[in-house]
Amino acid sequence: MTQLNGKTALVTGASTGIGLAIARRFAQEGATVYLTGRRKVELDAAVEQIGDRAIGIRSDVSKLDDLDRVFTEIAERSGHLDIVVANAGVGDFGPLGEITEEGFDRVTAINLKGTVFTIQKALPLLSAGASVILLSSSAALRGVPGLGIYAATKAAIRSLARTWAAELAVRGIRVNALTPGPVATPGADELRAEIPQGDPAAAPTPLGRIGRPEEVAATAVYLAGDLSSFTTGAELYVDGGVTQL
């Protein structure tokens, strides 16, 4: 018996990496999954890989018109959402003295603004008992040089999970933060390549390796399903111990 049978989910930033792994696992668990991404070729490939339970909608979470289009299509096709995973995010490497206005605006627009308005615009479609999962990052707890703006947006996301969990409890909607550590994804691999060797972010985890997207997806399934029915406002770490040991 699958854990998400009959549920309808949205995963943003699901063309590659963690988002794709979550969308794929949700479909395997019986959910119908809407995937969003900015790049059509990668999004189409993700939908083809997942199969009949996947529906791709090309969009940029930092653009409110795009978000309106996403939720209009979901409303017309499904009428409701049981799960929303706000995964879309980017990171730029840059110490304090090298931060640019353009880079600041890009990271905050996608990571923070995109998360806020994704969840706000999903509200009318969220069913009673729905699960909202916000992707944070272990970088928010570690003080990694060069990742200040990225880490700040992820710390803000964790804070929003607490506030929204309190606000939406009356509707039975649960909101939790899912916090990966170092994970092998195209975006994270590119960012790690910019971090100088010897920096704490370049060190292995206590488990001696970086994580796999599928390991994060397994925790997302738990938060999305009924097994976590008494869990809200929490932060679950999938980080190989980097924030705890």
C-alpha cells in the first residue's frame, strides 16, 4: 500500500536534483504530482522520467504572473492540493565584500519571495489536513563563508515554517521545514566547486559522504503523509550529522 495514494502534490523547482527526487518518489507513492521549473527542456525530461502521474508547468517562482498561471491550471485540472513542497532555490557564492545587488536580488527573489508567494497563492487550494514542506538548508546553521545571502534566505524559510504552522493550524494544515545538508545535485555541486578547500562547507559529513537526493525525498514522503499527522512547525534534518555533531 502506497503512502500518498490519491493525493495531489505540487513540487516547485522539480526539474533536477532534490525537487526531481521528491516528485519522483511522491509519484511512486501514488500521488499525482505537478512539477514546476524554469527550463522547459529539463522539465519535460523530468515529466517523461516520472511518467503518467507527473504534470509539468514551466514557470519561475519569482514571477507572480507565472505563479498565478500555475495555480489556475492546478485548480482547473485537480481542484485542490494535499501537498505543497516549496523547493525552488538558488545559491551564489560571494563573501560580504563581493555581494552584488544583482546577485542579492536573484537569490532573495527565488528563495524567499518565491517561497512566500508560492504558499500564499496555494492557500485557496489546500485541503484540510494538507502538508506544506519548506526546503531550508544546513548552511543556515553553519556560518559558511561566502554563503551569507543564501544562508539568510534559508534561515528565513525555517522561521516562516513556524509562523505559518501557527497560522494554518486552525485549518488542520501542517507546515514543516526540511533541511538537507550537502547533497549531490547539479546546482549544489556547482556551488561547492566555488568553495575553497579547507572551508567547513567543503569537509565531509560525520557519515563520511554527501547525501543523495533520494534520501531527502524519503523524509519528504514522511512529512507529506499521514505518518507525520502530529508533526507541525518542526525542522527535520537530512544532513549526515553536520549540524548536530
